[in-house]
Amino acid sequence: MTKEENLEVQEKERHDREEQEEGRVQKEEEEALTEEEDEDEEDEDEDEDEEDEEEYELEEEREAEERAEDEEEDEPEEGREEREEREEDGEPPTGREEEPEPEPEPEPLSVSEYQSPVHEPCRPLTVVSPPAFTFFDPNDPACLEILMDPRTSIPELFAIVRQWVPQVQHKIDIIGNEILKRGCHVNDRDGLTDMTLLHYSCKAGAHGVGDPAAALRLTSQLISLGADVSLRSRWTNMNALHYAAYFDVPELIRVLLKAAKPRVLNSTCSDFHYGTALHIAASNLCLGAVKCLLEHGANPTVRVKNNSLITVSSFIQSDRMLLYSTDHVASHPAS
């Protein structure tokens, strides 16, 4: 294509654009004129409406004046004079005396008004039962997460150990390890019960609620770390051997006596009339604990506070339980 043809094409395109632009401008002007005409028509309609309203108001005023004039003409002379006097004195004009409205006639009583009221039956009150007892369950994933969380403090873990439910006591070795991981000393005490981990471990060996195997694992670990078997709780005055005898856990009694036999074997407890672990086991009919203590040399003749005497012959073994008796021997003065 030559330059001349290119120029012709460009000129033709420019000409087309100019025509389109002129058409667009012309269309916009027409639309603007149409809008102005519509606005003018609306303004005219509004003006006409306002004029009609004014004429209507003027007509009403004229009619009201005509009615007032007619009433004045019909009014007797005496009434007109009284009205003028009142207007001069500044009293407001009084209208015509209104006739009293007739009282409405009482409606006849319906049949239902002669009948006795209907008593609906009382709906029973909704009794909200107290929430079910909840406890910490290490078998639950959410509880286990709390147990293993390093942010869970030692007092909070001791609060878990205090819950006397199988779900907790069966996990005494796991909970005890978590307490030790957080820097608790092996002989540190629970601030609420004054019990050490060793005390809790011996208590957790109780058959039924506790687990002797888990308690034995934790007890052996604590003794290897230097736990003091002779420490007592200030609330119960019981040491670890007393707890093991009370809850009838011979497995733990053997481990405790192996670690500190001379010191604790015949140690007394004031809460049990100053009896020994043997007295505590006998008073709770703990056959396994009694046999284990006797096998390890527990003294069955230690006198308690009320001067009673327990002898080996006092224990009678049966298939189901152990019976014992205490003899008050006046001929045996307290040594």
C-alpha cells in the first residue's frame, strides 16, 4: 500500500470519528433538552397543585366565615349581648351546651359468666438436676493433654492425685513422673494434705480403686531417688508404712521395709491410739498386710495407748477375713 493510500485511509477514519463525535454530542444535547423539559413540566405540575391547595383553603375559610355570620344572625339579642359582655370581660366564649351522652346499656351476661371459672391443671415444674460429678480422666485425650502440658503446675498435678477415682489412681506412676519432671523434690509435700508423693503412692496401691502394680513402680522409683520412708503427714501423723498397712498393700510393705526396716517397722501413729502398722492393719482386717508385717518381724506385743495388748494368738485366720481381739490385761502393767 502506498503512502497516498495510507493517508486516504487515515483521513477517512478521522472523518468517521468526527461524525461519530458529532452524533454523540448531538444526542447528549437532545437528552439534556428532554430532561429540562421534563423538569419544567414537573415544576408546573407542582405549582398547579400548590395553587389548587391555596384555593381550597381559601374556600374553606370563606365557608367558615359565612357559617359564623349565619349563626350570629340566628342568635337572639339577649344571647348576643351576653356573649359581647363576656368578650369584653376577657372570658373565653362558651359554645352551646352539650347534651349529656346517654350511658351505654349494660350488655347481657353471657352463659359463661354464670359458670364457675375453669381451673387449668398446673404444669409440673422443670427440676434442674445438679450436674453429674466430673473428675479428671487421664484416659481422655483432652485430660491427657493437660497432664502432659509443661504449663500445668505442680499444685495442679497434686490436685489431680487427690481425686480418689480409679481413672486417676491407676495412673499414679504417670502423674508422679510428671510431678518430678517439673522439678518437685522427692520429699516435697502437697500443700493441702501435707502428704508426699510416697504417701500418695502407697495409698494408690489400694485394691479396687488403686492399682498395686502402678503404685509399686512409683514407690520403687521414689525410694531409688532418696525418698524418706519415715516422713509423716502432719494431718494424719501417718508414714508411708502406715498407709500401706491401712490400704492392705503387702507388695509395698515389702519394698518399704527393705528400704527402712528398723526405723519404721514398729513406729506408732497417734491417730490409731498410738498403734503400730500391725495395729492399723488388724483394725481394718487387712490379712495380707498383717501376714507380711509378721513375716518381717513386727512386734505383736506392742502396747497401745489404752494399755491393750495384741498377741500373735489373737489373730484367727479364716478364708474370707481376719478376726482379732484385744485383751485388757490388768496384770501386765505398762512398761
